[in-house]
Amino acid sequence: MEKHRRHLLIASLITAIVTILYFAQLIQWIVTAVLLLLIFPYLSFSLFFTFIKTPKEDVAIDIMKRRYST
């Protein structure tokens, strides 16, 4: 599993756990708000980097071979 997908999975899991704990009334609303505000940047950047298209290494190697071959 890619690193960004792992981060997205962990951030989603933490968000779900905090939400479940709030609805089960095990934590107060202020603690929930603080935890969700702290996890939001992590979740949003994980989501952003998951969907970024990265160039494939094979294409880069083929271009280098074409450029430097005689």
C-alpha cells in the first residue's frame, strides 16, 4: 500500500473513532471539536496527495534512454 493511501486510511480511521466516541457520549463536544480541528489538515493533505498523478518511472526511463542513446 502506498504511503499516501496509508495516511489517508489512518486519518479517516481517527476521524471515525472520534465521531463514534462523540455520539456514544464518551467525550465532550469541545474535545471532539479540538480533535477534529487537529486531524483536518492531516486528512485533507492525505486526500490531496492520494489523488495527485505521479509520473510513471518506466516512462521517465524510456525518455532518458531515447534522449541519451546514439
